[in-house]
Amino acid sequence: MTQYEPDRLTPVEVAAMRRSLRNGRAAMTRRSLLGGALAVGGAGALSACGIPAAGKSQGGVSADDHSAMEKVVNFSNWPEYIDVDDSGKNHPTLDAFRKRTGITVKYTEDINDNDEFFGKIQPQLAAGQDTGRDLIVLTDWLAARMIRLGYVQKLDASNLPHAFANLSDQFRSPDWDPGRAYSYPWQGISTVIAYNKKALDGVEVKTVSDLLDNPKLKGRVGFLTEMRDSIGMTMLDMGKDPAKFTNDDYDAVIARLQKAVDKGQIRRFTGNDYTSDLSKGDFAACIAWAGDIVQLQADSPDVGYVIPDSGYMTSTDNMLIPNKARHKTNAERLMDFYYELEPAAELAAYINYVSPAAGVQPYLAKIDKSAASNPLIVPDKAMQARSHAFRSLSSKEETAYQQKFAKLTGA
């Protein structure tokens, strides 16, 4: 195996270049939003360890695979969601993958919003046609929908030895894809409470209740337009489990947030533009995405965060292979490559989200010691234990809950 030696920017250069990270990626929905070194034992052995073998459960129909003849992967992702070199044009990890495998990655940043992208590819998927994409990255709730509709292909576990071996326990078996038969995380997303110390002016913020009830913060609190994050964090604060809640539980959270809106406690619901409000001090505190906070702290020493005792929400953006994709095996090799610990570390060093690869920390430390010691990027076991995921929703629930949330936020 060739030694992995990517070109890199310094952390300071990266922070400056990616100041708008997740902006395009975040603005509208949630934001609006190989393997010879490991002797794993093939698909049968992986199935015994909890990863279903290919072809054992209902899902997308495999297309004819042209990987052997066509050394290419067509990869669609969100903007500013991968490493770049100092020219701003090349992606060192993708270049390393090409040199290693001979497979060229045609990388396109054409996912700006989950619903918008689904609307773009759904007619082709419903008609059983190739979307022109071999690998796509979608947020967990849309990934769940794609799996439910049978729009994605079941993965061949024998092509994913590093992914199986190195996937963090935190993300190993979501309720919408038990055992990761159809998807693997690209990155994890943690939702926390962020604050501007100067704007707080001595006010203590430790809980969501502090955001909603402390009169000293009236009109200086922000929540997110992503329903699962704002509802989930409030639900945890109320002692409810986002993985098991009922309709009554959901309505109780809506009522609590509505009360805060009516009394002017919540300044507004935002997508990624909360970062500007937080940096300027227009928000004294808000619900925030951890990846943004890591970046903001590089330039804004007053910005900090807190993990409530009640816990925090976590979600994932996930790699999936659409039906009729021409290069399934090549796509699986690329997925697996990002679970080798050196490429995984390189990616995490650039984008500052939660790496889904367990064991990445010592490799990340060689690139950026501060990133390796940051629990927002590499959460330890104790922090992982405090994370909670929003449960899967039926189509009926998704429509009803989003309508209630839209009424709350004025969307």
C-alpha cells in the first residue's frame, strides 16, 4: 500500500478559506438542508458481526456494474465539505485515491439542500433510470426516505473492510439502516448550545431552559430552522427521549417553544446565518452546530459552547449509492478509503465535523493537535454516551411534524 502523503494547507489557512463552511450546505432545510490490509473474512463474516451480507434484505435493485471497465466514480456532495489544497482547486484525498487505485473521482458540489436535491433525482429514480451519480451524501432523515423507497443499492460488505472495522459505535446501527446495510456516514453532526461570552455579560447558560426562560436573554436567543435539532434539544431538556417520543411529547415541545416565541425570548429561527449573529453578539446564546463553533472559535475568542447535562443531538450525513449507478464497486472502494485512518484524519482536519472513524485521533494529531483534542471533532466515550438521535418518522409523521414546526417558525 502506497504511503499517504497529501498536500495540506496550514490550519490557519484552512480556517480562513472555509469561513463559510456549511453555508451553502446549510442554508435551506436543516440549514434551510481495496482493503487488503484487513483480514475481515468477507461478507459472511461481516454479517455475523452485525453487518448484513449483500442481498439479504429488501432494497434497491443492483444495476450492471461497469467498474472493472470504467475506472471512474461520479461523486455528488455538499459545497465546502472536503479537503482542498492551497490552490483551492484540488482535493488531496481524492488525488491519493486515484493514485492508489487508478480510479478517477468526478467530484461535484451540487447538493445545496436535501429536499431540493431529492426533487432533482427522484423522477429518474422512480423511473428506474441512472441519475448519473455513483455516490451521493444525504442527511440521515433523507437517507432513511431513500432506503424506505428502495432508491439505493445494498452495499457489498466485502468491499468495505475498513468501514466495517473502523466505524464508530456511535453511528453503527441507526434505526433507519440497522447494521449499515445501505449507507455509511460521511461525517457526524453534533448540535450543542453556543454562546458569546461578551454578550452574555455574566449570565450563566447551561441548559435549553436557560435559553427559553431567563429574562436577561430576552430577544437574544436563537434556535435552528432544522426541526430535528431544535425540537430534539428541547425534548431532551424536558426529559423526553427523541428516539422514542409520542405525538403528545412533540406537541408539548411545540407549545413550549411557542411560548418563548410569543414572549419575545427567541429572537429568530435561523439556518447557518446564526454564525454572524453569534459572532456579533446579536445572539447571546443559541442552538448551534458544533462544526461551525470549531471554526468560529478560531477568529472569535468570545464564542464558546456547552453540552447540557440532558445531552445533545447528533445526526449524520451519509454516503449512499443510487439505483442504476454504473460504478457501484468503485463507489464502495471510495467509501472504504475514507475509513482508512489517514484519509479520515485528513478530511476531519479540513472540515472539523465529527469523524465517524474510530481510532482517527492519533492520525489527526499529526496534522492538528488542537483538532485531535477537540471533543467536537473527536468525541470521547463519555461524550458519545450523551448523544441522542432523532427517531425515524413515517411519511405521515414527517408531514404533520414539519407543518407544526413551520407554523412555529413562521416559515
